[in-house]
Amino acid sequence: MSTTDRLAADERQVRQGFWRKARSTLGKVPFTEDAVAAFYCATDQATPLPIRATLFGALAYFVLPFDAIPDILLGLGYTDDAAILIAAFTAARAHITEAHRARARGWLLKAS
């Protein structure tokens, strides 16, 4: 699969399942706000393509119901998701802007 095909597949996966997953993790994981800010960054056309690809890849892993450590395992279920997301957040740190974070906080206020 080419890089652009992988990006398109990850983006489709994220757009289909991200908001449901984000709502289900509210109050359960400490990185929901970061994940939402990353979503806004990944969907921002001003974000460079390699950063968008990194974020969509990490967010697609987060959205998938089956991964290395199943999310239903109490205490451990989101540790693999967190590790992947933290790596992506670190790579994208300069591109996740205060505007992305403000939108994420706004969504969190509405969702809770």
C-alpha cells in the first residue's frame, strides 16, 4: 500500500470513528483533549502532509477497537494507545496550535 493510500485509509478510519471513541474516553484517559487537538491539527489543510499522516496514523490506532492491548482491559487498555499518541503528539508539537487546542477545549466543554 502506498503512503498516500495509507493516509487516505487512516483518514477514513478516523473520520468514521473518532468522535464516538473520543466521547467514550471522556474521564477515562488523560489524553482525550490532546487527541481532539490532534484531530483538529490533522484535519487542518495548513498542517504539513507528513504531520497529518503521522497524526492520522496514531488516531486510527486509537479508534480501532482491536489493538495490541484491548481497550476493555481496566488499567492497561489504553496504555498502547497512549504510547502511540504521545509519540505522534511529540512529532507534531510545533504544528498543534493554540487554535487547535482551543477548539478541543470547546468540544470537551460541550461533550461533558
